[in-house]
Amino acid sequence: MRSTTSSRAAPAPNRRRPAKPDGRSAGPSRLLGTARRVIARTVFIVTRVLIAGGIVTALAALGFFVHHYVTNSEHFEIREIVIRGMSRVGRDEILEAGGIAAGANIFRLDVDGAERKIGQIAWIREARVVRRLPGTVRVRVRERTPSALIELEGLYLVDAEGEIFKKLGERDPADLPVITGLARQTVIDHPRASGDAIREALGLVAEYDDGGLANRAPLSEIHRDGASGFSLVLADGATRVRLGPGPYRVKLARLSRLLQELGRRGLGAQYIYLDNRVRQDRATVKLRPAPKEESPG
């Protein structure tokens, strides 16, 4: 018998290649380095926080002590109070309203509150309060200028800006022209339109004065005739002038000439009409009746 030998070669030995590092594992030295860096970073952050906190605490404490010192020190007591601009309002009234007192600490004075409260005094239009260290307070006020009275179920003062600021008192000026023809409720319900009408009346008063009429025939009343303009009552109480709508400068100049001519003739007018819209250059005058002569007894 033939003997046969296998021709298949023996399998080659299994040789594994070394695995490449994939970054998923690290040696002890690398882990130790990372830990050190984390610890150092943490210590650095904590140190900065502690230092910052200490600084903030120190500053807060310093601020507290400074505030306590300046608000309690005798060095900053109010020793001088200077008030400028007052005429109708007394010094004591201003100081009481503003809460300003000699001997008080200057830093405890509420400047904004003092200005606001002083400005609420009827005669005061504006107030300014300034501190001057170590112990001086300066107050400057701007008082209202009364320009007219207005009849609103009682007489009220009107300032030069057209604001109604107080009811007429016993010591207040009463020798001012009176604005009439505006209802109290209308002024309350329609303040803007009423304010415009009041300012228009004040403008008319100013033109009347500028034209020299106030010296010849002082003005007693300015009556608002609705949309028809204004009428005037002269101080003698016997002459009424119907002006109609503005502009008024030309009409007032004509009125001045009329009054001058009437005075030259020894006549007095009961009504003067200057509201002719067709013939604006025309004036109509109704004379006052001549006084009756007494018959000899």
C-alpha cells in the first residue's frame, strides 16, 4: 500500500500586533498631573474670592463708619442759612416748609424734598436748595408775580404765566384787573383751554398797559365773551369797551385816540364798540347821559 503524506502546511503561529493607545486610558502620572492642575486652579479661585470678599467687607465697613461720622459729627452742623429772592413769603415759613433747621446735620437734609415742599408754598414758583460744606445751606426762591385776579365763585390770584395759584387773602394785592367770563367748572374740566384763555387775557392787559391806556383809563375788568373775544370795563365802572376777537394792538390804539378826544370835549362814553368785522376801522360810541342840572331852589 502507498503511504500518503498530507500536503497541507501547518498553520502559521498567531502573532498579535500591539494595540494603539486610544486616549481612553491614562497612566498614573498623567492622572496625577491633571489632579494637581485642578487643585491649583481651585485654590487660585478660592483665594481670589476670599481676597475680593475681604476687600468688599472692608470697604463696606469703611463706608459705614464714614457715613456714621459725617452724619453725626458736630463739624457738619448747619450754622448758616442764607435765603435769597423772598419778598412776600417769610423766612420762617420757608424754613419750616423745607425742614431746614440750624444745628441739624447738613448731610441729613433732604435737598430734593426741601425744594419740593418749599415750592408748594402758594407764592413760591420755584425753589433751589444747595449745601455748602461744612455748615452752610443756601436757599433761592422765585416768587410769583401777580398779574390779575379771576372770578371763579370767589376771587383768585393769577400769576404772570397764567396760573391760578391762590385765593385772594386780606393781605394780598387787590388792585388788579379782574378776568371774568370763565366758569369755575369749565376751568376744572378743561384746564388747557382755560389756561389759553387766561394767558390771552393777560396778553391783552400787557398791550393795554404798553399803549399808555393804563395811565389815562385804568383797567378794571377783562370779560371773556366766548368765541367773540373780550370786552373791557374801565376803572370808572361806567365805560364798557367791546373789542371782539384779536389782534388787539390796532384796536387799542384806536381806543386811546377815542378816549383822548372824548376827554378833550368833556364827554364820557357808556359803550364803545370796536368789534365791527366788516368795517374794522369803524368805532361806535354811545355817550353817557349828561348829568342833570339841579334847578335853583
